[in-house]
Amino acid sequence: MSSLVVRNIGQLLTLRGPARPRVGGEMSELGILTDAAMLISDGVIVSVGKDGQVEADGATEVDAEGGVVSPGFVDAHTHPVFGGTRVDEYELRAQGASYVEISQAGGGIMSTVRATRAASEDELFRQSRRYADWFLKGGTTTVEAKSGYGLTLEDELKILRVIHRLNAECPLDYIATFLGAHSIPTEFRDEPSEYVDMVIHQMIPKVWPTGLAEWCDVFCESIAFDLRTTERIMMAAKEAGFGLRMHVDQLSNEGGAALAARLGATTADHLERTDASGIAALADAGVQPVLLPASVYALGLDHYPDARGMISAGLAVVLATDFNPGSSPTTSMPAVLSLACTHLKMSPAEAMTACTVNAAYSLHRGDQLGALTPGKQADFVIWGVEDYREIPYFFGVNHVRSVWKEGRSVVSGSPGLRV
Ligand SMILES: [Zn+2]
């Protein structure tokens, strides 16, 4: 049995609380222990408490040097496997072109689809492995990972196999989502309904039995899949056995939030344009909103989702990066925390809850991840700050000192408090 004790923790963010996602005022309660220690055995937390009261005979000692210790981030919305980059479009957008204009000119998602189809499984693995390191170095220990840049059965399965291999070979944990309905591929532009039929009748029935994805997602938007089509695809996915996550109300309010509520989706993601009636529908159905402020920022837009309205309505808000090569090229959860505090007017504590315990519940992993309490998996970050609020406050600086996955060090050597 291997034991580890982390001592001299200035602030231990336990996120202790009820065994469900946190809502309303609960989102401000991080369960902070000061001058704390945490004992871990075989990758699982055994006890937390005041340093000096935690007994740890024979355990390896780690000194947190008075810094903050938090749960590893759970990033509940990412697109981390793709060929190429979109750095050319990034430059075009800097010169004034809009995301929709670029998409209509054959760029956007389709340019990534072409590069992803052309790449071998090994090439995709090597490229994605680099991003896995970035996630870990930013304090993220689990990601939800969507396919969606293949848009043929073969290419979608290729991406899902890469996600499976990343999960097996990298310290980062991946939870896979099938996103065959990400965009209508160019070859079906004249007959989009044929592509929809293919997703429903060929892809969903063939992807589910492989076990390579547990969730299914649809990009519900006027430039992608309309409300009625989204409903048909989601119904087929639900019938097959998938859990449902949905991209809705990003660029326009199409009533996607209400549809997510009606379908009993686990999450509704984006929601930049969702209004009060959409929020009320999500609240009635217990759907968790996954907010992605980095995509608003990176597109140069200013219409952020109504996080305050959602928290007031009792929604268990989640924050995620939306890491993808077009609209959100960042793996950094600290950057998302900063955006959430500055633009969504969430408090640092609410933001921290949103990307740990609430994110874990949105992926049905709340019993193992997202909190540092006895029985939970020992996925945690030691930060080079004494006050957790400095993580979003001193933005653009990586404060991560070390990252631990199931009690094992996976990132180390970053500067601490005593430099
Ligand atoms: Zn997305």
C-alpha cells in the first residue's frame, strides 16, 4: 500500500457538501480548511484535517509550502482531437472577418474536418498528446472530449479511438462524446437531410456498441442543425443508450435550451443567447448549463451568457474551456476562471465550484471527482499562491506548482511560493 501525505497546506479547498451538484449560495462554499493536511492511500483520499492532527505513519511527505491545494479541474466541454490548426483564420479574424463569414466561405469547422480526415490515427494521437500536456500543466486532470471533425462513420470512429488511446496512455482522463452532428459536411451541402439520416441510421447505431463514447452531442444552430433535426438526432441517441449534451443558443436564440429541457439532456452548453424563459426551462428540468466564456472572448464577441440569472434560478452552473482550434484555442481553466469573474460576474468561489464538483456531476463522476474529501480520487493541484482568489486575479500567469493524479505526481517543478 502506498501512502502520501500533503502537509503545510495554506488553504485546502475540499468542496465538501451534499452528494449532488451545488446550486445557489452553495456555489460559494468551498469548504476551505486552513493550515491543513491531506492523507492519501492507493490513489484515494483517506482523511483531511488540521496539519498535526492528520496521522500518517510511514507515508511519503509532500510540503505544500503554505500554498493552496484544490481539486484537479474537470473540463466538461472540449474538442481536443483535430488535424492542423486554424491559425490562418485567426489572422483573418484579426483583420475583421467574422466566424460565420469564414464558415460560409468553406473555412471554419470544415477546414479542420479536411485536415482531420487526411491525418492518420498516429498523427492525430501525437498532436493531441501535446494538448494533453497543456491541460495537465494548467491543473486539469479530467476532460470530456468530443469527436466531430470526421463527419463520416470511419473518421468519427478514428477520432474516438484516438481519445480512447489518449485515455489509456496519458495521465489525463478522457470521457468521450460522439459529435457526428457537428456540421453538415461539404459533400452533403445540397442534401443535408441525407447526412442527418446517416447520423441517425448508420452512425449512432454503430458507434454506441463500440463503447468508445458514452455521450452524444449536437451543434444546434442555424448554421448547423436546426431545432427539429436536433430533436430527431437526440431522440435516436437517447434510444441507443447515450447520455445527452447539447450545443445550444450560441450565436442565436433558437429555443435550444427549452429543447434540451424537454429531451432531458444532462447538459446544455454555450447558452450565450438563452433568455429568462430558457433558463426557467433548464431549471424545471434540472439540466446543468455548461458555460464557455473563452469562446466568446476568442471570437472577439461581447455577448456572454447570463451566469447570474442562471445561479439565481438555481442552476448548477459548470464552466469549461470549449478547447477547439477555431473558436476557443485554449486548454487553460485558470483563464476561464478569470473570464468568468470578469465577464460573467461570478465570484472566484462560484467559478471554482463550477469547474470542479459541478463539472464532475455533469459527467456523472461526482462520486469520484471534483472534491477533496475521504473516498474521492486524489486528483489535485498544489498552487504557488496563498489565497485561491489569486488564481483568476493574477490572470495570464500559470500559478500551478504541481499536479497529482490518483496520488501520483504528473506535473512538477513549477515555481512555488519560496522562489
Ligand atoms: Zn464546443
